[in-house]
Amino acid sequence: MAEANIAIRRILLGILLIGLTGTGVELLLLKHDEEATQVIPLALIALAFVVVAWHEVQRREASLLAVQVTMVLFIAAGPLGTYLHYQANVEFQREVNPSIAGRALFWKAMTAKTPPALAPGSMAQLGLIGLAYAFRYPLRQGRADTRQVSSAGDRWRS
């Protein structure tokens, strides 16, 4: 059972790292850094790499908490980014057609290709994957178990 938990945790970490890398590269290629709010996902991705590396090296309660807090920030960034994308699309649609309003405006803003309104949801997904990785992490069971976990942690690297 413990071996299965370790395997699942390693798979989740791999998925998280692939997602962080892919999202970060995509945002950089799209030059998603022209405004201060556009830097938020890039900064969070950089922070995630740092805290995950810290946690992989030390596996302490502080590093686990840092991973969890960072992932909660990712989850919050999803709806915030969706709102910001939606607002940018609304402004553009109103410039193109000043008489647009209501449902028509909503659907035009939601289905616009640039910026895609729901794309920031990927940040929330990454946050959920990161929280799943950290869920019931063995270090949180107590200090007495830490010695047992660190020996199991050595097997993770094998």
C-alpha cells in the first residue's frame, strides 16, 4: 500500500512539473509579460519550481507548507486570470461594437480567441494537482514518523 502511495505521489509530481514547464513555456512564447497582471502566472510558476525543489531536497514541514500555499495561490490565480481575460475581451468587443450588451456581449467575450477567457483555468488545475501531491504527505503525520518517512524517501530516489 505504501509503495502504491509513493508511486502515485511521484506520478502527480511528474504531471505537475510537466504542466508547469508547458504552461511557462507557452506564456513566455506568447509574451505574457507586457502588463503587471500578466506576470502573475509566470511568477507563480517560478515560485512553484523553487518550492517543489526545496521540498524534494529537504522534505520538511516548512517546505511542504510552502508547496501547499503556492498551490492555493495557483488555484486563486485561475479565477482571477479568467476574470482579467474576460474583462479584456469585453473591452475589445465594446470597442468593435459599442452597442453590444447582455448575453451577446457575454458570449462574444467568452468565445474570443485572444485572450482565451478560460485558459487561466489551467493554473487552477495545476494547483489542484500540486495539492493532491501534498495531500496527507507522510511528514504531516508527526515528528515521530519523520524518521520512518525519510528512510522511505530515500527509496523514492532509487
